Amino acid sequence: MAKNGKGQGTPATVAAAKAGIEYALHPYEVDAAAESYGEAAADALGVPRERLFKTLVADVDGTLTVAVVPVSGSLDLKALAAAAGGKKARMAEVRDAERATGYVVGGISPLGQRRRLPTVLDSSASAFPTVYVSAGRRGLQIELAPADLVRLTDAGLAPVARG
């Protein structure tokens, strides 16, 4: 895997390049009719759904918190609240998630967010040499080592996915 970011500049790719990590970008055609952006991305790229992660924003006791979970599953809000040291979590309002991250839903990346939010990466990511997350826009995924994702987002690792 090499650094490959020519012509694909997003805050996420800028953050990865600035950190000096190895990563690969994977563009794909967006299926506007897809019910799940993440599953459509995995299918378009031929990547197992458990290896491509979606970035979700939740409100944990009044604090916006990012959860990064495989597209093959769903977010366990109780587990996220516990992992974030809170009592209760609910999904954030779309406008709040977009305003805080600087990205649009379907293209929210855990990297290069407008405001660094507390982040929890599902522990299943550790089973793979690399994982895929949004590179900051629909139609572009970034592949990187889970350890680099943890380091760049200051994420905690916890079992926060179901399914």
C-alpha cells in the first residue's frame, strides 16, 4: 500500500498525508438508489462488508461522539455510551453531525473532521491488516491500518457493533 492521494484532496486525505501514514484511496461509482451508502461502497469495491467501516455520530450525554463500525452490522448505542464513559447515547441529528464534522452524511470520515470529536472504533477492526473508511466524500474510501486510524483519531477500541 502506498500513499496515493493525487487529485483526491479532502480534509481526510490531507490529514492522512500530513501524518505520513501509508494509505490507499479507492474511488467508486456512487449508487444513488442504494439504501446503505456503506454496503453499496463495499459491494462496488469488492470489499467484505465487515472490513469496510461506516462513521456514525451519536450524542452521548450531550457530547457528540463518533462511532466507527463495520457496515455489516449496526451501532450498539448502549455499548457506545459505556465505551465513551457515558450513561445514554442516541444518534445525533444529521445537521449537528454535518456541522461538527464538516462532511455530509454518507461521506463522513473519521479523519480530518472540522472539530475533533471523541471517537470509538469497533474492536473488530483489529482483526484486519487494513480497513476502509470514508475518505471524506461519497464515492471515495481510504484504506489504512487500524492502528493508524486509532492514532490519527485518538480513538478508543471497544466492541460497539452488533450483528
